Amino acid sequence: MYYSLFEIFSIGIGPSSSHTVGPMRAAKRFVDNLAVQDKLKRAVRVQTRLYGSLALTGIGHGTLNAVTYGLMGLNAEDINPQIEYIAAIKAEQKLNLGGQKLIDYNFDNDIILEKKICLTEHSNGMTFTAFDNNDGVLLEETYFSVGGGTVVRRDEITQRIDRKPYDVPYSFDNCAELMQICKQNKLTIAELVLQNEKKIWGKQFSVSKQILKLAQIMQENIDIGMQKDGYLPGGLKVKRHAKEMYERLQRNFNSNNTDSLTAIDWINIWAFAVAEENACGGRMVTAPTMGSAGLIPAVMRYMERYGKFRNETEKKNASITFLATASAICSLYRSNASISGAEVGCQGEVGVACSMAAGGLVAAFGGNNAQIENAAEIAMEHNLGLTCDPIDGLVQVPCIERNAMGAIKAVNAARLALQRTGTHIVSLDSIIKTMYETGLSLNQDYKETSLAGIAKNAINC
């Protein structure tokens, strides 16, 4: 199943695509449905119930705030970071539902955390209920946040597999099909994606321009993150490190440091900068999730810094090639596995981002399709079994370091693939199947619940 590049890379608010972006979109969709059914003006109260992983880690992941934004009718692009929306709502205990109807709203009473209930369809479940003046139910809908900011209503949950396909010239269900189509039509993976996107969006939509906009936001996050210091929000009191790491490296660089591994230091800094911005709830690009949003920007900055591009045009074309290729790789994971940490652990977030980045980098550096597959496979092969166990449900520890480590793995996987012809024993299809089976077999406590692993032992030991 082909997923659009603009589904995979979308603009949202951190720190989590499945726990922040998804719930925000679900809440807004619920309010929009209220309005369509002409029931919004009759609503006097809205209750949200969060289940499973959303309930267990929702406070640390910013889910409660995200739901509130959605109930206000806001999109991620609409939010002004200078406005204290949540503080005002908590002080006044009022919410402007869908931007049209002022209702009473209390975080403690109107958002219920069902920590002991996990809905059977998916661990990221939420139910919205709107009541009228007589406490009668106007509308009730249950949604699931299935990864990368994608949400489906309960009656649509099977569409995650059986969804209506895009009308594109080149559709594929697995990597073997993708490689065969490319071979038959003499296309690179990026060229195939770009042709599909042009068909989806039409002539009035500049696909390349919009891809470069996403790339620009990613790179802006690096620059912003390297300028900020202080502590990340939440109870862990985690210090921001990107700025001090950057300043230290600059001093060493200016003193003619000849360390041959300085590139690794830069990649670490770039990944930290974005991941720290994400932890603060900044405007991010899902890549493919918020929890892994620092990895691809860091590898793209490495591409820009160390790629042998003759001019700015070549550099921009490389960015387009990188993201187009990465999106095709992500389509394979979304079709045949998962990118949700609550479903398959962090291998579905950092692991998938690492695989995407490795393949994208090979493409940007001129590698062939076989080398791209090889790089993507290598990257995931060495992330198998990666658990999702954030301390206190915050996307900080170990998430920020995992973005940096994943970026380093992606670069190394790409370099390994580029040093070989692309011939390999383990296919990307087989590694995606292995990842999914591994994720399903993980104990639920290791899938974004903060009940086990580092989340448990770092506090108790």
C-alpha cells in the first residue's frame, strides 16, 4: 500500500506523534463532526477518556494539552507559541469548543485516564463524549492513534490495512514489488515517489516546493535547538545539552582540532537539538514520528555538510531525493508492520527512522536501488527489539540519546551499503516482517507504558 510522502512527513506539535499529534487531530475531528451534525451549539460539556498507553504516559507526553487544542478546533499550524492557551483555560476553567461555543472545562474532571483499560483494537485509544444541558449524550466517538499522527475512528480501524488505495501510477505492497517496478520502468525510488505524489496532488501543487519546506523546518529545528539552554519541561529536570555541546565543539574546531571522528560529534549535536525542541513541544515534522524527529534532520545536515555538492541546486535536489526515498521506505513499514511505539516498541519509531535515513542518505549520495534497500535493511536489523520505555512518560530519557545513536547508525548503515554492490542475503521485506513479529511478542510493559525497562529501573535502582 502506497502512503503519501505528506502523510509520513507532516507538521505537528511535539513531543509525540502518537500521543500529541494524533489525539489533537482526533479531538478536532470529533468537534468538526459535532458541528457538521449541528450539535456543537447544544454542547455544554465534553468528556475525554484516554486508554492504555495514552493514559499511562499521557501527562508526560502532553496528551492532555493536545486533546484540549483539538477541542478548541486548532490545527498544529494554527498554534501561536507566544500564547499561553492551556494556562488561560486552567485559570478560567472555560474552553471555546471548536472556536464557537464557550463551555465549562476542567482538566481533572473532563479528561479521565483509564490506566487499567486497554482497548482491544489498539493501545492508543480515546473516547470523546459531548453532553447537552440535560446531561444527554449528543455524540460519542472512539478513535485510535496508530502512529505518525494518523488517527482512525473505531468503525474505520480495519482501513489501516484495507484502506482505499491512492490512484497512483506506481503502487506497491512490499519492497520486492517496489524494486521490480523501478527496474521495469528504469526509475529510482525517489523518481517513482515524485511521480506518485504529482498524481495525488495535481498540477497546482508543487511537490518539490513542499518537500523543501519540510526540509527547511527540520533544519530550522536544529538551528533553534543549538541556541537554547536551560531545562526541559517535566519533573525529571533534564538539562538541554545541544547548545553547550555545540559551543564546546566550535571552540575545539577553531583551535584546529584534527579529530577524525568530529563528524560523529556534529551528528550527535544536531540530533540532540531537534529532539530537545521536540521535548519542549515545539513545531516539528513527523519523521516518521515525533519521538524520532531528530534523527532524519541530523542525517540530512550530515548530508549537506559532507556531501560533495557543487552548488545550492544540487543540495536541494539531494534533499528532495533523500525525503522521497525515505518516504517509500516508511510506506513499507506502515503497510507491513507499524511505526507506533505503543504497538511494537521503539524499533517502530527510532528503528524505522534509522532505516528511512540510511536509505535516504544512500539515494542522496548517488547509490542505486539495491544499495538503498541494503542500507535500510542494515539499519533496522540492528534496532530489532528496541523497547519503548520513557522515564515518567516524558519524551526525554532515553529518547533524546536514542535519536543521536540512531542517526549515527543510519550514517554507518549507508556507508556500509555504499561500499558494497547492493547484494545482500537479508531482504528488507524479511527484516520488516521480523521487526513486526518481534514487536508483537514484546511484553506490553515495554511498549510506551513507562512500566518497565529504563523507566522502572532508572528510578528504583
